[in-house]
Amino acid sequence: MNNDQQKRVYLSGPMTGLPEFNFPAFHAAASALRGNGMDVVNPAEINGFETPYLECLRKDIEALCRCDAIALLPGWEKSNGAHLELHLAHRLGMEVLFVDALESAA
């Protein structure tokens, strides 16, 4: 990423077992971060409600690998998928951000 490009940020957080797979929280965070000039990759925009879990995971990991940073939604600690995404982000040398901190700093 050079200085002329936006930082591409992957949203990560809990989905499984939550109402509407927590999509409203993902969409709200994506909107807020985009409003702060970030290029946001939102898994709630990649997959639908009917997409099987493993298919979602494969698409999400592929999308994560094309990002510069990962932004964790509140509750990420309770999500197996978010833990996996964070582990990959660490191994890929990505910056780790927290959505609630980004929103309060804006």
C-alpha cells in the first residue's frame, strides 16, 4: 500500500448464533469506517444468510488476505471464526484495529 491508497480493512466479529448473523452490526461498522475514509471489506456483504459456514469461511479468508488490516467488532472474543481470522492477520503482518476504538476516536 502506498500513501495514495486507502487502507483496506477487513471486518471481523461474531456472527454464528446471533440474530440476523449480526449483519446489522457489521453494516453499521462498515458505514462508520467508510465515513472515516477506509476501504472496508465486510463479510456480511460477501455472504448471504443461506451460504454454508465452510463456504463463507473460505470466501472470507480469501478476502482477508487482500487486506492491510483487520478491525475487530465487539464480541469477537466469542467467535471461532474471528479468532482464526485474527490468527491469520497476525501471521500476515496486518495491523490489528478495534472497531469500538476507531468509532470513539472519530
